[in-house]
Amino acid sequence: MSAPELRAARGGTATARGRSLSPMVLVEEGARHLASADVPEPRMEAEVLLSAAFGCDRLHLYTGDVAVVGRAVRVYRGLIERRAAGEPSAYCTGEREFYSLSFEVGPGVLIPRPETETLVEAALARLQPGARVADIGTGSGCVAIAVALRVPESVVFAVDCSEKGLAVARRNVRRHGLDGHVRLLAGDLLAPLADACLPGSLDAILSNPPYIPTAVCGTLQREVRDFEPRAALDGGPDGLDVIRRLVGTAAPWLKPGGLFAFEVGAGQAGDAVRLLAGAGAWGRTWTVKDLAGIERVVCAERR
């Protein structure tokens, strides 16, 4: 159910066997059901789904001023069933926060992760007003939009090969009022840039590419393995297939000294830096750690 559908589903009075329900009763009920389905952090998940069904934030569930209405309760219980079946909560609610911004997400689009905020921070540390940037594999558009909102007068070319992903990204661009600042391009990796900008004109190329080794994909949590798009996760036998392609083709699109920054998985940064060194087009390279202390983003300057 999308966020607009959730908003439309409220109304009526909620009772259970003649007694009024309260938000806390519903949270406990949902948490028990999620715990029985082995959903991690079941109480927190129940709170997220209840706040989505009621159209409030989680804090308001505890203030006593949330009206418990029948249709919203039915929506909530439906969301609990979907989450218990393994569907990610972000798909259930149709929303995910990233870099303190709200984004629409849904099936067919990778759910933004907190560690990807490290990529945004790495870009913002280098970009100046008026920068021209490409975000390769934009998905929901979260990286492109976060950068465009914080770099004045910037233009970000957001590229993805998934039409479903681009449709979601387009709605997120409109939600954040960035028409004209984020331009969506359909196609494979850097190829669509040929119709949008000149080689050597970009200040930065950013990417959160698929980097999970193929053999590992089948061992992921069911929320990821069974619901999120495999093409956005599977990076080939060693997880570096797409990164190799980007390392070998990104430099000509950048200005001299331009930034190339991309996300990697735990333990992959060293291999990625060696790929950059072997390509011959890159000067200084460095890595940026995420909040967990993992080398999450690899950066390089074009020679």
C-alpha cells in the first residue's frame, strides 16, 4: 500500500470485542505477531507500521492524542501480516528516510541504507555551488536528491537502467521540488551521459553499485533476498563486476581533478583501490569510513 493509499484508509471507531483499542494495545499485538515470525526488533517494527497506518510519527503513539479508528486499524493489521511474511517495512509503508529526507520506495527499487549517507558526505566535502554531477544507478534518487538539495545551483544527472526505479525517482524529484536540477536518464551505467553532457564536463561521478558477491546473495536476510531487486545487489562472482566497468570508463567524463566516489561492501575497499591504481587514469585515492568504522566509500581524483 502506497503512502497516499494509507492516508485515504483512515476513519471510523475501533473496538475489539466491545472494548476500545489503544495504540499501545495495537503495538503489543503487532509485536507479538512479528516476534512469532522471527522479525528482528518486532516492537520497533510494529511502531513504524502503526504510525504509518495512523499518519503520525512514532512519538505521538505515546502521547495519548492519537485517535484509534477502525479503518486505520485494519490497514495496520494488514501491514503487520505483510511484514510477518518478510516484506520490508519500507515497502509496506512506501516510505524510507535518508539523509533526514523522506523518500518514496517500493518493490523494484533498492531501499536506501544509512551507510550510503557516507557517499553523500564524501561528495559534499568536495562539491562547490554550480557543480555538475552524475549519480550512476540512482534507484529511488536518494543520493542525487540529497546532493542537489545541498549544493546550490547544481545539476545532477541521475542514471538507472530500471524504468520502475526511474518512475519512483521521478516522483521523489518532484516531491523535493528539484525538477530541472535532477535530470533522469535511462540506460546502462555511463552510456546515457552521451545525450546529456560533454566528456570532461562533470565535477563528480557518484555510484552505489551492486557489490554483493553472487554466492552471498542467497544467504542474505529474507527481507533483502526475496524482495529487493537482485540487479541492484548482485555484483558478480567477487562483487566487483560493475565497479570494474565504472573504474575503466568514468574518467573521461570528469574534469581534471574531478571526483569519482562509489560505495563498496565490507572488505572490498582494498581491492577497489587496486583497481583504480591499475587503470592509469586516476591520481590520489582515499577511502571514507561509515559510522560502523567500515571503509564504505572509495574516492579517486581524475588525473
